Amino acid sequence: MMTNDFQWFESNVSRLSDDAFDRMHLLSELKIAFGALSYSQQKSILCSLKLDQIFDCLNSSRTEQIVLTCDVLILFLSILEPRVVFEQYEEALKRALRHPVPCVKQFVLKELQRAVSDDSLMQRLYHQESLILSMITCVRHEDMSVANSAVTLLVKFGSSQLGLHVLYSDSVVACLKETMAERDVIRFRVYEVVVELSVHTEAGLQKGHISGLLPALIAELSGEDVLLQMNALELLTKLALCEHGLQYLQQQGVLNALANRATTINDDPLASLTLPGLIKFFGNVTQSRPKEVFAEYPNIVTTLFETFDSPDLVLLGVAMETVGYIGTSVEGKYMLDSLDDTMDQTMKKLAHKISNLPTELRVRAMNTVANLLQLKLPDQNSQSLAITKSWFEKMAVNPMELIMSVCRQPFTELRLAGMQVLQVLAEQQWGQECINSTPGLIEFLLDRSIETNKLCKDAKFEVVKTVVESPTAGTTFDTVTLLRFREYVREGPFFVEAQTEVAIEGAS
């Protein structure tokens, strides 16, 4: 008997309803036989095969059977178009979504995610309010995989105009608010959906505001629970990164309130816990709109640089990364450079921290330096190159000596961070001049034997490759050095020169 014979599958599926047969054995046989078929054979069989009796196998007290049934259904339904699945098994899926076992809910939620991606199905789902309410019920599930899948599904569903209208209908919003009242963690899952839809479109943001859900999230910033404030701030940071979201937060007075809070936090240890989140928030906004933030919120910029002297290592790490993030754009570099001698002092502080902090923070300090100095070819002009060169020179009397000391550290993370700075220098002519004039550096770059770690070999290769591909390398390095660099790149990062052994007569 051929396993692709439709009668074989039809017979075995029908036997699932007969107590005389072992359902686990039948399900396993179906799974193996179906999986062995080609896609066209699978498609042909499913055109006529009814799966209702497989769905019925979910009605069991045996967890093993339920899990296996889900596996079989996932395998079979993945071959069908979402429209076909819903035409034939809509009621079965609705029942399964209310199943007490998490893997069944997870299976249905994944199938629904396929469905909401099908435009032809959205009109049908538009009238399925009970199904939407069941999705929301899954948001409060204790199993994180179910809850996360439900959040993802609601965001996908609300990303269409029809879905957004349904999600913000009075009855669904009432259900969302009822769900939010259960526990803090569930409330923030709903907030996540609201923020994602607000970021997606301006219409989503307006509906989020009118529903009261966005204002409720903003109100969390004024609550007594510091951890909830931090969670709210993280979600609002995502909203602030889109144009209409930032405008909304400005209109609601959120940015002014946060800036005032960041600059007036006293010695209250609980209040100070929110400062890293506030700095991250403004760092993200500043990265995309440096001129506006520097002009409208100068106090937050001052606070950012003051934290470089903080004994709080968590806060210090956030401050370093934030300054580096702001400086990744050319406009950000210009604004940072406009702060009188602030950046000169900051570069000196970074150099000190690279030498004296614990390893993890030394790596973060080096990454900050790399971000500040990075300048891709299209962004290079006399002003931007002068800024990066000046910042580098302000780090130490001999900044290259500092960078090389990091590149020779026995810790992989530090060596990689050092190589990253070297690669940034290799992109700019003044940086290439530093590389060329540093005793022993060219030999270090060309010596593969020093590196025993694949990541470090790759990183060193990227430095040399960057030099070779630079249009200014020909005027910086002599011909012999350039030829050595090109040969190194041609051979690759893992080239090992063959050793020739000479046999000596009489040697034992």
C-alpha cells in the first residue's frame, strides 16, 4: 500500500473515532506518513481529507495525545491556505482556543497569525468579536508562550484598518480594560499592544488616546511603583522614536515632565532608580533629533554628562552608551562638539575608565569611543574629520598606546572592542596616519599567530580590509605596506603558511 494513497489516510483518520484503535499509534502513523510525502502529494490529499476527527483527539485527558494531535494538525494545516482552513475548521479552531492546555492555544494563535496576514480573511474576522475576545483572554494566560503569541496576534490584527476598528470598539476596549485590572504584568502586555499599534500608524495612536489606554500608560509614570515607572518609560521610548509618537508625547507634556524629573531627582534611592531609564529615553530621542533636544532640554544634556562622574556603575554604563549612541550620527557629533569643552573632558574620562573599570564597563567605554569616532566615507568632510581627530587626541597623551594596550589584553571581549576602534580609525585618513606611525602596529595587524580566537582573527582581518578598501590608503601607506595588506586580505583571516621540513642525514 502506498502511503500517499488517499484511502489510506481517510481510513486511518476515520479510525480515530473508534475506541477499539490506539489513537496515539494512529496519530503517529499519520504524522510519519504525511511528512514523507512531497508537497504536491500532501496538497492533493488535503483537498478531500476532512480533519474534524483529528481535532476531536484534542478532547483527551492524556497530555501526550494532546501534544501529538497539535503536531499533526500543525503539519496538516500548514499545507492549506488560511482562507481554506477557516472555511472548513472555524468552529473547531474557536473551541481549541478555549482548550485548557497551553500548547493547543499556542497552535491556534499561530494559525490565527497566518489568518490575519491574509487580506481576504480580514473581512470575515471583522465580524468575529467573540473570537477577538478569546484572543484577549489569552493575553492574561500564565504561560508566557501563549501570552506572547496573543500579544503578537493582536498587534498583527490591529495593523490593518479593519482590525484596528475592531480592537478599539467599545466592547473590545472594555474587555481589554477588564483584562488589565487583573495584574500589573497583564496590564503591561496590553500596553505593549497599544504602543505597537500607536507606532504603526497615526490612526492607531489616535485610537489609543481616545480609548484612554495611552493616557493610562502615561499616568503610570506618576505611580508609586518605581519598577512600573521604568516599564512604562521603556514602552514610551519606543513611541518617542516615531515622528507622530514624539509629537504626541510633546503635546501631552510628557517630555517636559520627564526632563524636569531627570534634573531634579534627589538622593532618594528609589527615585534615582528611574534615572537610567530617563537617560535612555532622551538618548533615543536625541539620536534622531539632536538639535531639538539640545535646544529645548539643555538641562537633560547637562545631567547626562554629570553622570560620567557617578559612582553608580549601572548609571555610568547607561550614560556612556547614550553619549556614544547620540554621536553615531554626524548631526549628533556636531551638537556634541558644540558643548564647549564638555567633549574634551568626556574623552579624557572615557580613557581613564578604559584603564580602571571592571572588564564589562571597559568594553562599554571602548564601544562608546568607537561610536563617537566612527565616520563612514559619505559623512567625511573637513569639519567632521576635524571633530573625530580632536576627540581622539584629547583622550590621552598617546591615545594609540591606550588602544593597543586593550588590543593585547587576554580577554576576548576587550580585544574585540579594541579592534573595533582600530577599524573605525582605519576608515579615516588621520586614523590611518596614526596606525602607520605607531611602532609595531602594522606587524601586529599582519601577525595571525597572535590571535587564537576566531572572532579576534575576523576582527583583525576587518581592520586590514578596511584599510585596503579605503580611497586614502594609497596616500597614507607606502607601496610595500599596502602590498602586504592586500596579500593579507587575499589570503584571508585563517591563512597558515606552510612549514617546510628538511631531512638531515643521520638524524634520529
